[in-house]
Amino acid sequence: MLPIIKYIKARFPIFPAFLFSLGYAALAIGSSLSDNFWINNLTQGLKILFMLTFLFFFFLLKQRVIDEFRDEKHDLKNFPNRPLPKGLISKKQLIILGLPVFLLELILVSLLGFYNIYFFILIYTFFMAREFFIPSWLDRHFTIYFLIHEMIFLLFGIYFISVINRFTPPISIKFLLIIFALIAAPVNIEIIRKFSPRFDSKGMPVADTYSSVWGRKNTLIILTALSFCIGLVLTIIKSNFIFLIFSLLTILSWRIFRLKSDKTIILIGVINFLGVALLSNLIW
């Protein structure tokens, strides 16, 4: 058990992952429901929030384990000090960690329902693990690789909305706007998560982060555009300009601190994500 615990500490930051999961679940609830939902359905709302949060959390942990196998050659070449290439944890121990997490994921799905939608999430996860059977081509097309992998949030958005509303809503302008928010917000966090460049054992930058491939300035422009669109979309959904104002304040903060450390840029992005998730539940 000790290697597994050390592995989780080294490769899966539990608290940030939990905050991400909680924020995503809260955003799904806040953008999908209205009419004073929390006042009239506090117990039910907390139950759904709890279950969706841990479902997404277990999904992230499972993906971290899967990525260790997928990235084995990449890590061996560029990051030999990571747990798996260094031999601090074995593949068998990773499987021992991953299988119970996957079981917990399935238990939550059985309680939440809508298995048919989640089945597509699992299928998509399988294709991601296999790099869609075109790994060499995807390695040469970083942005396409990024876009294809982020489509998982389209499936999660549909699933979360279905669970929250207890039915899959028909396609409408509001439905499409909510789906956009539930894709764009986690994509923003994904870019933030890999905003800072990484360096191999020789001190050379590795082309597996967004600032390394797109450039720091362009990456910040993309974050700014996504944040503005999220604020605009939530303003339309909730009929309240506070979301657009909040996004503009985030963009202004990025503008002011763009020359500061990457940690400052990342912190602003995290505050924006959690703030939007919170506001979506406070503003009816």
C-alpha cells in the first residue's frame, strides 16, 4: 500500500482534483436548475452534488492510472524520475489502485442511473487510452489531440444534465448553451493545469504543455476568450450580468498580472472556475 499512497501524493493532487470535481458538479447543477432549487430541495441537491462530485473524482483518478500506461514511453524518455519509469511503483500496483476506483465509479453510476449515456463515456475513455489507434499521428498534431480528448466533457455534460433533471432534455438553445459552459469551463481548467512549461532531465522544454506548444501569450489569449464566452453564456442562461462582469474581472486580472509568475495566472484561473460555479448556484 505504501507505494500506492506515495504514488497518489506524487501524481494525483487530491485536494485540487476534488475542488475541480466539486466545481464541475456545482456548475452543472447551477446552470441546469432554477426556481430557487436549493431552497426547496436542499437535501436532494446536496445528495446529487455529493454523488456527481465523487463520480467525477473517481473518473479523474482512474484516468491518471490509465495515463501512466499510455505515457510510459514518453515519461521514460522525458521524465525518468516519475514513479513508474523510476520503478517506485509497478504496473501491477497501478492496476490494484485502478480497479477498485473503477468499481466505485460504476457503483455511483448504478445509483445515479442513465447507464446508456455513461456507457458512451466508458467507450470514449477506452479510445482515449488507445490514443484512438493513431498515436503517432496525434503526437504530431498537438492541438487536434487536445480537442479530441476534451470532447469527453461533452459526454459528461450530457450525463450530468440528464442526472440532475432526471431526463435527457431535448436539444434547445438553452441546452446547447449549458453544454457549452460544461465543456468550456473544464477545458479552461485543463489548460490552466498544464499552463507552465515542463522540462526534461536535460533541462530542455518538453512539447506537452500548452504554453510550450502554443506560446505563453497565445495560451493566455485562449484562456481569456474561453472565460469571456463562459461569462456571456451564463449571463444568457441565468439572465444576470454578474457572470459577464465576473469574467471581465478575471480577464482584467490576467491582463494586469500577465507578466508575473505562472502561479499567479493559474490561481486567477482557479478562482474564476470556482467563482463561476458558486455564482451559478447563488443566482436564480
